[in-house]
Amino acid sequence: MSDPHTHRVIPLQDLRPSALTLPDAALRDDLRISANGLLADQRGRPLRDLRISVTDRCNFRCNYCMPKEIFDKDYAYLPHSALLSFEEITRLTRQFIAHGVQKIRLTGGEPLLRKHLERLVEQLAALRTLDGKPLDLTLTTNGSLLTRKAQALKDAGLQRITVSLDALDNAVFRRMNDVDFPVADVLAGIEAARAAGLGPIKINMVVKRGTNEQQILPMARYFRGSGMVLRFIEYMDVGATNGWRMDEVLPSADVIRLLQSELPLVALEPTQPGETAQRWGYADAQGRRHDPSLGEIGVISSVTQAFCSDCNRARLSTEGQLYLCLFAEKGYDLRHLLRGEASDADLINAIGHIWQGRRDNYSQQRQLMGPDTGPAVKRVEMSYIGG
Ligand code: SAM
Ligand code: SF4
Ligand code: SF4
């Protein structure tokens, strides 16, 4: 048993109902967790990947993410004072790195709406992993502001980028982003990113049955051989506002079958553990071997093929809550610690204890129990914790 006199308590005034209470051990000097990259959760999964949402706002209203009816002019977005500052994000990132994080993805909402984002990129690019390497630093964007921002992001130290694009057909795309944003402007953004040297570029396409499945082949034809990796994402039941239905999910197996009918593919090995996408390479003329000049695609099958067993991803919300799963209902309030008296060692300890307690495996459970009986009923919105 520990001595209660060494039990230094950091006041927890900000107990908003939406935040989980930190594990008791997280705030104790006598139960320090070593920050040596060996941290593992209850299922033996390390912490390697941190996704940071820098804004809960977006200039699109993709119906699968921020439907217009909910995210209207009366929607209460976070006030600026609630957002983590760039300095706070960088400080926290340092403590995550101490536990082994190697990859950072900036996301949102639309991350490029956050003013001077390149300043944050610059601060993060200066950090080093536990073995002294630069972070794998990337960003997911809807591409709408890339023509203006790509070069500044590259100059600040961003390495690569993922651009979301759900269709090449202008009418389909405008309907999906629901703000009448034209495809041509996203393609121009992608071109600006390529010209700035942000690469390899990944393109994310959320596939919704009955909405854009006719766009699968045109998208594949367009990006095949371009050096960019197109990734087909199963429409997920994230958040609580998109009215998700299983019959609107087109399983990745069907996407692969459709592609194979015209553009032969061969399965590729994963490049690293915990990878979300299954990789497929375009085959050579004989249809047997991968032709690297044609590139590859990925499928992200979080509905039909759970990949929780090696999920090493943590998510930091716009206001500094730590979420252990994309489908979590609540997060742990790290901002409160940051803005209190917590030292770096306290933060390292808190993150360590939170991760050690992690059991989340929502997709696996959903696969076992069926989508509507999953454990979380009031899941957090994706625009708040990022994809
Ligand atoms: N606004 C940026 C964008 O769209 O790229 C970054 C944030 S967005 C939440 C991150 C990724 O999540 C995007 O690729 C988006 O298409 C994907 N996404 C959002 N809602 C989704 C859903 N219900 N199912 C699958 N993917 C989704
Ligand atoms: Fe905005 Fe991205 Fe969500 Fe679309 S997917 S509404 S672009 S945050
Ligand atoms: Fe990771 Fe949760 Fe997704 Fe499973 S459902 S892969 S635990 S984020």
C-alpha cells in the first residue's frame, strides 16, 4: 500500500459530465509510470499514433459527418478559449512521445481552418521520437484551402498529407459535401500539395452505397499511376448524428471485387503494425505481380473487418480530451491538468495510467454483437475528435 501522505492531489474542478474521471493512480507521485515507450494497454497494445483535432469547425457539411440539419448556424461550436493552444498541443505531444508515439496526424473538423496552423506544424516538426527520429507528421484535410496553404505547410515541416475526396463527378461531390464545393478546386489543392512536395499523398474516399459507389472505378482510374494512394473507407457509424444504416455500407470486399473486374490487383503485405488500411497493388499486364509504377490502393474496413487487435491510436480532441477509441463516448480531460499545476511528469503519468487502463475494441464488439447493439450509444462526433 502507498503512503497517503505522498499522495499529491491535483484539484479536479472541471468535472463536466462529458469528461471521464482520471484514474486515481494518474495523479499520484508514488505510482509513477516510466516513460520508456514500453507502455501497453489492457490488450497489450502500445501507444504509437496520436491524432490531434485542431478545430471542431468545418466549411463542408458532408452528410456522413456533419449533417447540415444538426451543424447549422445555431450549433454551439467551442469558443476559442476552450481550444488547446499550439503551445499546449506541443507540450502534450512531447509527453505522448515519451510513451512511444511516433506518428502525429492533425485533423478536425477542417484543420486548415485553424489560423496559422503552420506554426503548430513548425513546433511539432521540431520534436523527436524516443529514438531521436523526426515524427511521422501528417494532416488530413478536405483540400478546399490547400492551394493557399500547401507551400507554407511544407515549409513548416509537414511531410505528407491526406486529402478527402468522395467523387470525381461534380454533381455527386457537391451533393456529398453539401455546400456546393466543386471537385475542380479540391483537385487543384491536391496538385498544389504535390507541387509543394508533400508526399506521398493519400486520397480518402468514403464509400456510401446508393450515393457514390459509381465513383469507385472513375476514382481508381484517375489516381492509378499518379503516385497517390487512393483509400476506400467503409461508411462508419461514428458520432450520433449521421443516421448511419448498415445497408448504406458497401463492404470493402465488394469494392475490391468491383476494381478487380477492370483493374487487376494483388494483395500487398502491411508496412507496419496497427495499419488501418489493407493494401492492394495494381497488377502488371499479366495480372500476376504488382507493378509499382501503377501504384496501390487501400481499403479501410472498420465495419466489416475490425482491426482493433493492434490499434495503437489515441485521439486528442479540440479541447484537450484524450479519447481511447474513435467510438468512445467520453474522453479524459487533459486540458484541466495542463491549465492547472501539472508538471510534465504529472502529464506523463496521467497519460500512462489512462492508456494502461484502455480496453476499447468497439469494432470487434460491433462485429460480434451487431451494429445497433454496440457498447457506446452516445458516441462523440468525428468532427470533434477527428478521423
Ligand atoms: N475535414 C478533414 C477531412 O475531411 O479530410 C479532416 C477531418 S475528417 C473527420 C477525417 C476523415 O474522416 C475524412 O477522410 C472523412 O472522409 C472521414 N469520415 C468522416 N465521417 C466518416 C464516416 N461516417 N465514415 C467513414 N469515414 C468518415
Ligand atoms: Fe468536414 Fe471532413 Fe467532416 Fe467533411 S469529413 S464534414 S470535410 S470534417
Ligand atoms: Fe481502434 Fe476503437 Fe477503431 Fe477498434 S474501434 S480500431 S479500438 S479506434
